[in-house]
Amino acid sequence: MTDFRNYNVPYEISPAFSKKVAYFSMEFAVHQPLKIYSGGLGFLSGSHLRSAYELKQNLIGIGILWKYGYYDQSRNQDQTMKAEWYEKIYSFLEDTGIVYQIIIHGSPVWVKAWYLAPQTFESAPLFLLSTDLPENDYLSQTITHRLYDSDTAAKVAQFILLGIGGARLLDELNFNPDVYHLNEAHGLSSVFHLMRKFGSKEEVKKRLVFTTHTPEEAGNEKHDIYLCEQMGYFNGYSIDEVRELTGMEGGLFNHSLAAFRFARKANGVSKLHGEVSRQMWSKYSDIPELTSITNSQNYNFWADKQLYQYMKEGNAEKFDDRKRFLKKRAFEIVADQTGQLLNPDVLTVVWARRFAEYKRPDLITRDLKRFEALLNNTDRPIQVIWAGKPYPSDYGAISIFNQLVHLSKKYPGVAVCVAYELSLSKRLKQAADIWLNNPRVPREASGTSGMTASMNGAVNFSTYDGWICEFAEHGKNSYIVPAADYHNISIPDQDAFDLENLYQVLENEIVPTYYDDKNKWRSILQQGMKDVDDTFESNRMVREYYELMYNS
């Protein structure tokens, strides 16, 4: 039996990674059955826990057990998107027996801790908090119902639970981390518990590090400071005391700015994002050293091992046959969902990730004449798959999703899938010849879907943003949309410029190479597989967190 009142990580710790770390994240995509994630942040933290386990690091995850998950993405009668919420049940989570109270909005709220043991999904230990208890009133129970609840007060309550509730759990476990790592600022309220525990900002700062994922200041969470105070976010500290501790002015509390000011170290999630972040936050005082650790994904979980084996053996015939098999198998899922039975011998373009307007999921369709010409080319056709979950209240992104659904009904080579979670994500990466990524530069902090696409034999085709800037060699391991001067161009002009250049590369380079020069295509594909495994595998990333953030 696990002793949860004097908890230690239950495997032999590697001496290089002996410092105790508590890793706070709003979402973790550890494995498909545990649906407590929405997208990129969760995929990243899931790979972090997997690699921490592989390297035997002294790290535990602190998250929230979302009763209804993020949401279940299904369809209306006309195949457009429908968001639904169903209760999730997890027999593989262990009841720690730990129950305690925190104060939210002046009332005591009971918190229960659940445990995902390392051997279950081969991840570092993960503790998940829930307020869905009969001892709580209904409103308190709903705090852990939906990930990223759109109600502002509910969201602040969730932040209090992750931060103050998570820090309290560590006391209950008697774990006493050397380092508290905030993966985004959702758990920032923890500092107000740690202030009371350690007695001063200086003592908290010695122990706190912060990872920011947001490349735009406007994208960082801000809430009314008086609402935060009423909700108990500041753990009894007055607004005047909070202003003094955080340097906050005005009526808004900027969670990321406060996190920077409480952290001894901070990092962006790609080299470009590190530069953008240093520039973005340089106008503020009391900002710590801000380095960059490029996000990465876990090879053991994501990669198709047979493709890598055939590449290693230099067996082109078996390699091509394996990729064709992976496509064909994935197309059965697509056909089951949509009725569109795609051809494994046709160049397949996949756009799949969180639907958001700045990611421009529909960009390739904005020149319908050229789009149709590529689809209908009898000698060298393409086929296209979309998938992804918009935020359930992002009606602009949902509208784009639905437009693409209606468009897909007109063409046998176009499909839009729902339920884009870990399992479908892996299958669609195996389905892809081209992994299309076309956000507006420079709005993508890192982006990691292209890494796992490469691990499954897809070639990245991307605008020059995020991690791609550290990876891409056009025509050697990927294809890049030529860049404009994005700082001196309007959004409509940028979109038009990128659309034209996207088609130039697709029509003149990608399609001819795929159909006319299989050896060159395989060479580009395999170079991407090698380069991703060398540099963008999450064991490298979690080593860097210890070297650059925890130990130094």
C-alpha cells in the first residue's frame, strides 16, 4: 500500500534528477482513457510526465480531475459540431484517502485527491484534485466539472483549487518539493499559500519556476482583482498587500505577470518564443531571467517503431509498405466517421489541432478554384482531412469547423473528423503525407503536433513559426511557406500572401515530388523523422528543465 501521508516517488530516482519537483498543470494528456485535457498544453504535460518516468526523475504532477473532461465532440443531424458533456469514470485511479478543506468565496470547500500510479500508463506520479463530493454544495461540486469553464467566477475558483489546493495537497503528502513548477499561470494562487508557509516572497521565489506558453500579452489571463480577492484567490492577503507583493496596478490582476514576479526563473517554449517573451515582458520591472526550453514530445508513446526500424535498416520497400498500411488503417476510422473512403496511394494533407481563428484551418480553401483543381486532378490528386476541437464557446472557430463540414460533403476526397483526442491524433498523423500547419506568424508559441507527425512518417508543411524555426530545412526535412514581413503587414494582406505562397509550394514542389520522385520524397520524410528524434524528443526537454530551471 502507498503511504500517501509520507509520500515518496515509488521508484529509484536517478542521481542526476534527485531534486523534488511538483509540476502544476491545468491539463494532462497522459493516455486516451484519462480525458482531462483539451489540446497542446495537455499533450505537452503528458509527454513531460512520460519522460520524467523514463529518466526516473523525482517529479510529481499536480492537476485536476475533470468530471466531464473538456467536452465530447460529436455531431448534430447535419454533421456539424456538437459539444456534449458526459461523466467520466476511471477505475484505474487510486483513492488516496486524503480529504481536506480550502476556502473559496468565503466558504469551506472539501477537496479529495486521486492518484495515477506510475505503472498504470508509464508516467511520473500524478495527483488529481476533485471537489465533486457529496459533502460540498452543488456550486462547489461544479468547480471540477468542466476544464476551462467559460464562467469567470468558476474559472477563478478552478485556479484557486489548482494553486492553493495543490500546494495544500503537497503539505498533506508531506512531499515538500525543492521546486514548484507552474506550467502556465493557472496555478499561480499557490504562491499565496507558500507565502504563509515560508514567510516571505524571497523564500517562495527560491523555490518557484514558471513556464509561459503564450506569445501575446493579450492572451495572458487577467481577472478583476476585487473578484479574485472576494473569491479567496489571495488566501487572506489584502488587495494592498497583493499590490505590494506583485507590483500590480489598476483593477486587473495579471496572473502571468504575477507568476513572473514570484519566479526565480522562467522560460518560453521555443527559441523564437523565448525571444518574443523577453521583448514582450521587458517593459515590466522585476522580471526574472527568461530562457527557452523548446517543447518536445515523447518518442515511446508517439512514434511508429516499425517505420523507424525499416528506416534504420535502409529497407525502402518495407518502409513504403508500412506507411501505406498506416494510411489505409487510419482511413478506415475516417470512413467510419464520415463515409469518405480515402485512397492510400493519394497524397494526403492533414490539418489537425485545436481549432482557432489565428491557426487558419480553412486557409487552403480560400482559393476554391485551386483547391478544386488539386482535388480533381486525375493524375496527381490530393485529399484533405481536418480534425480538431475548438473551445466550446468559441463560436467563430466552431463556424469555421462547420463550414468545412459542409464543404466536405461536396468532395469525395475531403473529410472532417470529430473526437480529436490522443488516439485519433496518432492515427491522423499516420494517415498524413503532409502535416499542414499555417498559423499567422508570430502567434504560435511552439506548436508540437508536427513533431509527432514526423514520428509517424508525415512531412511538415508550415508557416515559419514556433518550434519549426529550429527544425525546418526547406526541401530537406520539411516544406516552409515563404515568410512575409509580418510586422508591417495587415492581417488580410498577410493571409493573402501566405495563401498564394502555400499554393506555390504545394503545386510546384510537394505534389510533383510525391508523385514523380519517390526516393526524394522518402529522403525528406526520413530526414524529418531523424531530426525530430534527435532534437525534439521529450527526454531532451525534461533533462533541460532540471539543468536550466531546477538545479541552477
